[in-house]
Amino acid sequence: MDPASRDGYRLVPNTDAPVERPTNGPGNPGERAARSQQPTGPRLDFALEDPGKQWIAEKALRVMRHDSAGFATVDATSVYGAALALPQLARSAGWTISYTGLALRGLLFMIMNNLLQGFLLYMISKEERIINKFGSQMFLCDFAAHHQNCPHGSNCVGPGGTVVTPSRLYDFDLWSTRTFVRDSFKLLFPEKEQEIMDKIDPGEYGVESYYLRTVCCFLFVLGLWHDLAGSWDMLDLLWCVPADSERWIVPTAGQKSQEEEIGVSQAYTDAALHEMIELDFVQFRVAGMPLHWKLFNLLCLLCPKIYLWLLTVDIGIVFLMETSEIEDMIINCVALGFILQIDELMMGIMPPECTKMLEVLKGYAKENRPQTHLPEQEECRRHQLARNWHCWTPALWAALIPRRLLGMLAVTSFFVFKYYVEHCVHLDDGSWVSKPLRLPKESSLSILSFVFGPLPMLFPIDAEDQPIWEMPDLQNG
């Protein structure tokens, strides 16, 4: 048995090792054991053939978890990763013009990304908070949310004051046009106002599918969750790496030995480098960074990235909650996720060498990373403990219920609840209707009102005192 197998490090059978055949008869246990160890093909069920080695499956899972949780890495697909890593590579290279240019380009693209994302979010927020009000569009809330239960359920009265029916349900553009036609006839023929009200029915404005709208809000948060996870990974990296001026570019061990053998002047000749495979002579790694760089990355990269995510979720949930048609809900759910993908698009126009450096950048090994290589006896002991469980074992339920899913549900519920509190009124019958609609005093959205949109009470939008629409009483029709 080789040392790796004896220490419990090998995850697959060693088919190259010679098999010692016993001299006993063909029917004894030694003969059968020897035949079972011969490499006659791929082993499909090692648990049945050798129950004592089942622990290697548990070890394989632990090694994979170690690879994902034991190292602090840089996101190679985002311009935020380039803005974080390239200045440290330039510092390690002595601030040469080539590395400094790449570092400045990464920071410039990061600023462009923040401006583009912020501009798109500003325009969506302006549409919902300013322009729609000038178009006399009240908030959708839960108008016609359960129209299949009308007229005896909640949310059965629309903004026009009549009972909602499926044949009279329209989106806002069509409903407002039909209402405009009716009101125009009333102005032209005031003496026939009652007849016009009886014979011209504009219908009602409401949501076509309450449950699809809720699902789209959850899918929207689900699509943005990887960006929040990337922010957490960046924070984890800034916390784990030491506040020292360490080099992020170092020669490999093979290159050091070559320097010692033939000298530094000969180790980096074209002939010597040609014999190496690509970048085998150098290693790009995540290492310590000075404290001032940590503060810079925290304030100029991480904080804007997290706040843009917060603005996107807040504005996006309002945008989806104000969508009434089924096809628009699905389209808007997908389209809104594009905003936080701009950083990946910006990374696509970075030079190829930047992407290459970030891809080969080795992660920083955390001090508290889990131990993977244990003696075989300890592996067996842990395996036996892992097999002793029942339906009410807490570890089973912890593995069954994903924490990320709970986080997504919590975020979705919070921002949907925030929408109802800010824009809707809860009636005694259980209906959620729009608050009275007041026209803004200005046609522009101030930067402070936009930036502090998640906290609207800090910089509210100035509006007229007299509302242009209020929830009417129930009318016949």
C-alpha cells in the first residue's frame, strides 16, 4: 500500500499497485479477496464491494466544501474584481506603466459601471414616482387581485368605483383611454350625463394575476442573489487577508530552483521560458494588502456595489408590483436583472490579459478553513457518526432547508411589504387600494430623493395638497 492510501488521502482505488495473490486454494477467502481487488473495470458500487471504504465519499464532499469555503477569491467575471485586484498586481510589479495602466482602466470601468447602473435605476424611479403621477396613474396595489371571487370577495372594487369582472378588466393605458372617452362625452353633452354613465362603460384597472406578480418578485430577487453573494465574498476577502504590503505576483518554486541552479540571468532567457508551460514561471495570488487599500476598496468598491444592489431591489419590486399584465410581468422580471449584469458586460471589454490574470489568481487560504486530510481511523469515526441520524435530527433539517432560499424569501417579503406600507391603504374588507394621488410640484426627481429611495421619509417628493384622485365609493355598474 502506498503512503497516500495508508494515510487516507486517496479517493480512488490505486489500480497501478501490484496485487499479491495468495497461495491458498481457489475456494478460500484470501483467493476471493484477491480476485475482488483486480482492476477488471470501473467500480460502480464501492460501498457494496468494500463497506470499510464508504468514508471516502464523506471525505470527497468535505474536500469540495473546503475548495468553496476555505479560500478567499476574486471574482474574475466582474469589473469589481478587476478594480480590486489590478491595483494590487500593479503594486506588486512596482507600478510599471503597463500594470498601472491596467489598474487605472479597471477603476475607470468600475466608475462607468456604477454611473450606468445608477442612471438606469434613476430613470425607472422617475417613471414610477414622477411621470406616472402626471399621467394620473394611481398605484396598482391589489386592485382586482382576486377578481375570480368577485363581487363578494376583497379587492373587488376598482379605481373607477365599480365592481371588477373579468370581461371589464384592462391595463392602465386602455382603461384611461376608455375613461377619457366617457368623460369627453360628459363634457360635450352635460345634459345627458346620466345616460352616458349608464351606457358607456370604461371597465376597471387591475392586476391580471396576483400570484404571478408575487412569483415574479421572488424570481427577480433570485436572479440578483449572486450579486449579493459576490459582495459578501469581497467583504470576506478584505477581512481575511492581512493588512500587510505583500506581493500578489511571486515566482514559482520551480523557477526559484532554476535560478539557484543556472543563475538569475540565465533563468529568464527566452529559451528557458520557452520550455515552461505558459505561466508556470510565475504565480498570481491573493495576498495581504495595505490598510489604506483595504479602506479604499471598502468605501469605493464594496459600499457602492451593495447600495446599488439595494436600490435595484427596491426600485425593481415597485416596478413589478405596478405591472398589471401577465406577459409584462414575466418580461420585466427578466429585463430588470440586466441592470446588475452591466459589470460583467464591462468586463468583456477589458484587455484579454486582465481576464487571464484574474482567472489564474490563486485564492487566499483562510486561517480557519476546515481540515480535509485526516487519519483513516478518524475518517471512519466521522463516517459512522454521519450515519447515525433519524427524521428529527437537527443536522438533517439544517441540510434540507437552504439558508439562501430563506434569505431570498425574507428579502422579497420585506420589500413587498414596504411597497404596501408606502403606497397603499388597507380597508376594513381586507382590500389594499392606492393612497390618494397628488401631483408632484416638479417634473424632475432630485438626486437625494433617488439615492435615499429606500428611506423615502428622509427626502420626500414635494406634492400638491389637493389630490387629483381618491378611492371612490362603490357605484352601480
